[in-house]
Amino acid sequence: MNIIASIMLWASVMSPATSIYDFSFTSIDGKEVKMSDFRGKNILIVNTASKCGFTKQYKDLQALHERYGNNLVILGFPSDNFGGQELDSNAEIQDFCERNYGVTFLLSEKINVKGENINPLFKFLTTEENPDFTGDINWNFEKFLINKEGKLAHRYRSRTNPMDKAIVSNL
């Protein structure tokens, strides 16, 4: 490797992410997914859990996916950070979501959305300037709406249903 290539590699590792498109994640079935693949579409990012009072929102997330799928990417990020409400394995989570809610939108592997081991994407989302609010996620099923330009447009707490006018009117 020449000196220029070494410097460019070092810079890419040392530079903090400045855009949602700088991130990637591992899907629930083990494949790498680059956020840049969703450039030009709205993206709704949701931290999820299988045994939560808000779990029924999977049904409405799936309905949103079916209705707006050409212009909206829904990404579910299972997490066990709140009350131990997520199943143990990725396979169990995937089976639960498909069997109970017919989920066909993209799910990530189980991650941390807060704390010392917070996933870098969620660290970015919770600290990025936002017209609604910043800071730690309070519970399962918080939602982050990224606009077609890749900017964090809105953040919604758990009680906001995915089919709520507050979300749908921004798609």
C-alpha cells in the first residue's frame, strides 16, 4: 500500500460520520446493509422489541411499508435495552416478527440503542441536530424519520403510531 492510500484509509477510519449514508449495519440474517443504498428515499428507523406494550406497532410499520414502500424504507433495530423485552436470538426475533406481524421490511441484528455499547448509528441519531428533540432513547419503538436528502427530519417517541398523520404527512 502506498503512502497516499495509507493516509486515505487512516482518514476514513478516524473521521467521524457526518451523514446517515456513512453508516452500515448487519441485517437480522447476517448481511451487510449500507445506508447509502437508500439514498433518495425517506427512511424510518425504529428501535423495536418483541415483548413490549408497543410491539403491536409492527403491524402498522408493515402497513406503512406496504403502502409507501416505493418511497420509504423502514428499518427495524431490535434491542434489549428496555426491560429485557427482546427475544434472545436473531432467529427467534425474525420468526416472531414474520409469524405474528407478517414483517417483510428490513430488520437488523439485535443491537444496543443506548449505553456504553450504543450502536454508532444510534449514537449519531440521538446526538444529531433535530427539530424535535435530542438525547437518549427513552423506550422501545422510538422513530427517526430521515428525509430524501439524508437529513434527520423528525423524531417521534414510542406513543406515536407509525400510521399517525405526524409521520405520514412527512413522507
